[in-house]
Amino acid sequence: MHPLDELKRDLIRGNSILANEDIVDAWGYISVRNSDNLNTYFLPRSRSPGLVDMDNILVSTWTIPRSLAPRRPSMWNGPPTA
């Protein structure tokens, strides 16, 4: 299995768990960052979190305009390294 497929399956499981535990309603969801391209995210199509499957995963590209970029880039690149 490709690592991104495993990541997508984790996303499906996570959405299912949140729905099962009543943590999110029909409009709530979680997304995951693509480990191969940090500007890309996987998120479910507009469906209830408990109904998400592999056919409902969208790829979204997110970039921050320079005017809105944080002054400390480490805030967006994970925790600061010591």
C-alpha cells in the first residue's frame, strides 16, 4: 500500500471516530497534510464524517499570501527545533 493511501485511510478512520463519539456534527471534519507536499491537504468531500470513504477524499492546495505569512516561519513548519 502506498504511504499516501495509508494516510487517507487514517483520515477516514479519524472522521469516523469523531462522528461515532459525537465530537463533530454532520458539518465537522478533520484534514491531514500530505507528507509528500506540505502545501497540499487531504480532506473529505461535503459529507457527514461517518460516511467518508476513499472515493470522497479531495486534495486541496493551500498557500499563504506573503502579506498574511507569519513572521516566524517555524510556526507553519511544525514545532521549532531545539
